Amino acid sequence: MSSPELGLASMYRFIKKSGADRVSDDAASELRRILEEIAEKIARQAVELSAHAGRKTVKSEDIHLASKNVMKF
């Protein structure tokens, strides 16, 4: 498995901002793993959308459309 891209300290902050008093190391690591997996799916789909549009540059609208599809919201 590749090294993580997101910082573990950020995961602790996200969970604490959501109301947790304490956060286990495993919880922060699992959140990081899941968010990185979702981010990779969104990025892959955004690249496909930009290529389909005949562009090499991924734009914010590609990310937005890909996130709607991946997250189904």
C-alpha cells in the first residue's frame, strides 16, 4: 500500500470538530484510509470527465460532477 497523502493530525481535528471528546489512533487512521479511497475515486472519475471533454486539465467542475456521482448526493 502506498504512503498516506492526508495528515493524521487533520483526521483527529475532523473527528473532534464533529463532537468527539477523545479519538483513538485507529479511528483517525481509518478515517484517513476511507477519505483517501474516496478522493482517489473522485480524482479518477474527474480525469475521465476532462478527457471526455477533450481537455488535459482537470477543472473544478470535473471534481464537482465526479463527487456527485461517487457520493450519490
